Amino acid sequence: MLARLASLRLWLLVAMIASAVVGLVAASLLFPQVQASHEHAADAAKARSEARVIAAQVSDGADMEDLTALQALLDNDQVTVVRGGKTIFRGPSRPGRELELREQVRFPGGFVKIADYSSPASSDTLELMLITAGILALVVAAAVVTATIVTRAVREPVARAIDAAERVSHGEFDARMGGSGPEEFVKLGRAFDDMAARLERADRDQRQFLADVAHEIATPVNAVAGFAVALADGAAQEPQQRAEAKALIESQTDRLGNLLGDLRELTRLDLAEGAKPSPLALGPFAETLVGSFRRAAADAGIELTLSTRGDEAFIDRRLLEMVSSNLISNAIRYTPSGGRVDIRLHLRRDKLVLSVRDTGVGIAPEHQRRVFERLYRVDATRDRATGGSGLGLAIAARAARRLGGYIELDSTLGKGSEFRAIVPARIESRQMSPRSSRSARRPE
């Protein structure tokens, strides 16, 4: 790119010099013609005027002496006076000069004829050529200076952009282009820096996610391996010890299975082609969904209520179940015994609103913006104790975006939380693709 800029400046200089040469050649050809044309017209008018004056004086009786005096005044002209068919006066010839034009004016009984010869060579054309050459030289110089200034102004931000792009391509996501130079490069720099910042965050989040997944998998695997060895080498010989080992292996295996299942759901949401909408009766859907959680709520000592309003939506049932089940299971998990979880599924104009409100522990403000991140836990110890993978809210948020909607959160620490999933009640015939779902965000 920088080599092209230098080449562009060189070609601009060559083009300007070529233009100047062509201009000078054209001027050398045109100026003499234009000047000759103007001089011819001026000389013709002058000769006619002089001929009229002489004709008037001859009519008034001018003699040879008068005519000789008039001829002496006309340095480049030859005067001839004809009267009664006879030449009564002829001025001296102009040897060595070229005849340019003749003018004739009649008077009673004859006419006056003036032959105009060229004057000695004039330097006007040369002066005009020199002036033109000077102007063209100034234009070329201005063009060279302008090209140099523009090239230097562009070279620096282009060099920064190339350097930053190369660093980002090698994985240095902290590289920044900066925002100096022409306005267009300032905008480019801001856009590039925003992109690099997003890549840096994505890379950091990915590394953190992989580390968290490795930790989440390692914990149950280590527990299962430890108790399996204890069972295999006979360290756990008592029936109670063997029962405890068996129960722990089963619980950790279930936990590992749930984690892998949630990871598969996230992968499916990232890679799936899009939502597949179909008619959905809201009342039966809500009853079936909540019914699947009543046993878990009863075992946890939690009251579960349901409210529906509206008849039918045109939506992807699987994605709506994914949003609903993760929000409900999360509410039950974080609501202590004796609490309540209220579920509402309402049609509101062209939106379908799923609200899950609990009387649980609540979420502090500093955590509310991050609870939808993968494997993020407000209280890691509590979440592991309740069997959560830390992916439920991330799955719910992804599924809501796939439906073209978003999830809102209102929470007060120690009093409870309300999650509201707001999605279109009718998805258009064109399915929501992964790309279009990324643009579905909660409006600021």
C-alpha cells in the first residue's frame, strides 16, 4: 500500500509534467495564429480608416505635397491614389516586408488603395510563451507539493493500519490503530479499534470459558475417579462406605452429564440454521411446562404459580421451552424453602412475554450484567451445591435472541429476582438465522 502511494505520487508528477509539455506545445502553435488573427483584424480596420481620411482629403483638393506628408506618417503602408482612371500618387514600396492586406475606399472620381505590409518581428509571442511556461511550472510545483503533503498525510495512518492489522492477525488483540489523520482515517481507526477490542474480549472470554469448562469437568471426574479407585482397591469395604461412594459417583456423573448436555445445547444454538416456527397454543404449553417442575418445586418447599393470557403464538416451541425451562429451573434453584415462584406467559400486542419471578436470594447490581455469561456464577459454591452447570441463563439468553427477542432482569439482593423474556409472538416466514439473531438485543 505504501509503495503504491509513492508510485501514485510519481505518476502524478509524470502526468503533470506531460500536461505542461503538451500545454507549451499547444501554446506555441496557437498563440501565433491567435495573435495574427487579432493583428489582421486590427490592421484591416486601421487601413480602412486611413484610406477614408486620405479619400476625404483628396476630395477636398489635397495636392501631391499633402499626399507625400500623409504617406510619411504611414510607416508600414503604401498609399496609391487613382482619379479619373489615372494614378496620381503612389507611395514608396516596402522591400523585405510581407504584404498582409489591401484596403480600398472610393471617393467621387476615383479611389484610395492602401497596401499594408508586416511590421518588424514582435516579441509578444515569446513573452506570452514565457508567461505560459511560468504558470505551468507553478501549477506543476503546486501539484507536486500537494501530492507530497497528501501522501505524507495518508502514509502515516495507512502504516499504522497495516501494522495494527498484522499484529491482530498474529493474535495480538491489544493492538490499536489510533484515531489521527484525515477524518476518514479517524473513523477507520475508531472502527478498527472497536473491532480489536471486541476480539480481545472474545479471546479473553473464550480462554476463560475453556478454563472454566476444564475445571467443571475436572471436579466430577476427579471425584468419580477417587471413589472408583476406593471401590476397586477395597478401601471402601463397609456397606455404608460403598453406598456413599456409589451415590457420589452417580451424582457426579449426573452433574457431568448435565454439563455436557448444556454445552451441546449452546453449540446447537450457535450452529443451528434458525428458528422453525409453528402454531403454539399458549395455555396447554404453559401447563405442560410448569407441570414438569411441580415435583421439584414441591421437594424444595416452593410454591409454584402460573398465569397465562392469550390464545396462540407462531413460534419455535423448542426454543421457547429452552428459555422457559432454564429460567424456571434457575428460579427454583435459588429460592429457599417456603418461597414462591410466579410464572406468567402473556400476549402483549405483537410480543410474547414470559415472566419468572421468585422470592429468592436476589442478585447484586454488579453481577446482574454478567449472569448471562457462560459459566458465570454469583456464588460458585452455592451453584455447585445445587447441581447447576452455570450455563442455564446463557442458554436462555441465546435461545431468546434466536427467537428475535431478549431477556430483561430486575433483581433486589435478599428479596428476589424477575426475569422477563420478550420475544415476537409471530416469527416471520423467513426463519431467524444465527446471524440475524445476533442483532436481536435488548434496546438501550
